[in-house]
Amino acid sequence: MSYEMLVGLNVLDDDKYQQYRTAMKPILQKYDGKFGYDFKVSDVLLAETSEAINRVFTINFPSSSVMEDFFSDPDYIVVKKRHFEESVGNTTIISSYEKS
């Protein structure tokens, strides 16, 4: 079993967002996390939010508690503040679920 989230973002600055991805990857790996799918999207035909979405991905962890530990890791928080907050306009958690 593992835990997965399907996430939609509105990326405002691709270069800065890539810096975020590069900086957070070692921290993600420390928690045995990984990206499963990753898409840049141009047309959203139906959504349950009014927020713009131009990037969709899955992120996986061994469990939901490990995911929570990752997102509260002090090193991750520094990376998020430095790169993510300036590069992303909004985040939409489309779904989260246990995956077998």
C-alpha cells in the first residue's frame, strides 16, 4: 500500500518552479516519495474549482503520515518558501487516496 495525491497547480514561472522541483527532490527521496505522473496542461474542460490549473501530477508516499512528515520537514519548508511560493499561483488537491 502507498498513499497518493493528484494535484493541480497554476504555475506562474516555469524556471522558478523547476528550481523548486530540483531543490525539493533530495528531501522527497529521504521520505521515499516520488512523482508518478506529471503533465503540463493547456485546456481544462471541467473543474470543481474556479482556480486556474496548468500543471497536473501525482505524488506518492509510503503512507499518509510519511507524506505529512515530508510537508512539515523544516528543510522542505525553506525550499517551499524560497521557490514554490513565488512560482505557483494556487494549488488544488484534486484527490488523495490509498493505492495498492
